[in-house]
Amino acid sequence: MFATPEQFAAVNKTQVESLLSIANTAFASAERLANLNLSAARALLEDGLANAKTVLSAKDVQELLTLQTSLAQPLVEKSVAYSRSVYEIGAQAQEEISKLVEAQLSELNKNVSASLDKAAKSAPAGSDVAIAAVKSAIAAANSAYDSLTKATKQVAEIAEANVTAATDATVKAVSGAAPAKASKKAA
């Protein structure tokens, strides 16, 4: 398959560079996720202390119930924002890795096609049919992979839209429930 050691070294270098790119993407995503988690933990601690002080300052049960209801909404909104951020980090990492894999597959297909063309030139008479069959099989596999990739992207887009709609509905439900409970208790 490799005519010279230089070709072998070039392929190995390309593979190592690809693995390093994937590793860098994974580490960058892990770093972003760790920063997000630290920020969320810090905010949760600060909010928890502030909320505890607020709840402790309540003068009666009615005020305590009203405070608890009003404090729940920001917590839900922050939880939803955190979940969206985690999802975005994962989606971006997946997209970057998919691009790298697609580039590798494209390069592999190009090399296999070039190798087949080279083999066809030195192949005995009558082997054209076999080489054409292999090329046809590769084209069919590439077509199936492209179709699968497109379908996967569509499923991911639909899932993302559904998650967004569900989280928006949850935030609206909590936002609407808090004033409704407060007005019922005040009456």
C-alpha cells in the first residue's frame, strides 16, 4: 500500500495530528464544562446563602410561603440555563469531532480511490470489472454514510428543538405558578 517510508511516515503524522485535534477538542470541552460547574456551584452557594437570609427574615408563615414561591422561580431558570449550557458544550464538541472524522473519511476515500486507480493500471486484463465493483461498493458505502449523517443531524435538530420547547414551557409554568400561588394566598 505504501511505496516509500516517507508515505508511511506522512500517513502516521496525519493520524497523530488527527488524534491530537480530537484530544484537544475533548480537553477544551472538559475545561469549559469544569468552568461552568464551578461557576454554577459558586452561584448556587451565594444564592443559597442570600435565600436563607431572606427566608429567616420572614415575620410570619404567610410571608414565608410567599418568599419560598418567589425564590423558586430564579432557581428553575438558572437550572434551565445551566442545562442548556451543558448541552451546548456537548453539541459543539460533537460537531468539531464529527468534522474531523468526516475529513479523515474523505481523505481515506481519496487514498483508496487513488490506490485502486494505481492497481487498475498494473492489474491483469479482465480485472476492470472487479475494480469497478469495489469502487461501486465504496461509493454506495459513502452514500449510505452521508445519508446516515444527514439523518442524524436532523434527529439532533429535532431533539434540540423539543428540549428547548420543553424547557421554555417549564420556565413559563413555574413563572405562571409563582404569581398564581402568591395571589391565592393573599386572598
